[in-house]
Amino acid sequence: MKAGSGGTAHVNRFLCVPRAQFLGVTPQDIIDFGLEDATHPLTPVDIKRAKDALRHDPFIVAHPRWVAAIKQLLDMGVRAEQQALAKWGLNYVIGIFVA
């Protein structure tokens, strides 16, 4: 759980997942996996959330790779969902991308 209500701060230690990993399509994946034709333009809400994260989210600010990815996302002006990888077929998704 990345974010939530400040009212749950007292139970954060129970919600911690120290080895959690990002599961999704990064801006660099759009380039590396040729997904340019399977993207969606960033909405005003996407842009606001990205900029807010760069300015106010201590997790993002503390991780330079996340900062770089969000800046790349804003520069590109597009995003992609995981299903964009299906354009190469489901065997590609489970055999190449996940590996």
C-alpha cells in the first residue's frame, strides 16, 4: 500500500511491504518494447498527480529512479497500461516481458 488516509498512520507498520515491486509499464518500457502506438495521452489529472508527486511525495523524492521516470512520463505526454504489451501476443508478455 503506497498511500492512504492519514488516519491509518497508527497501523502503518502492519501495512508495510518492504519487498514490494512496481508492476506496470514504465515510460522507458514504452520505448524499449515499441508501445508508442498503444499509449494514451496524459489527462490533466495524470499531469497534476505526477507534478504533485514530484513536489510533495517523500517516497518519490527519495528515489531518483522514480523522479526520472515521472519526468520522462511528463516529457513524453503519454502513458501505457499493462495490456498494451498484448499487442505482441500473450506469449510475449509471459515469456519475454516478465522474464
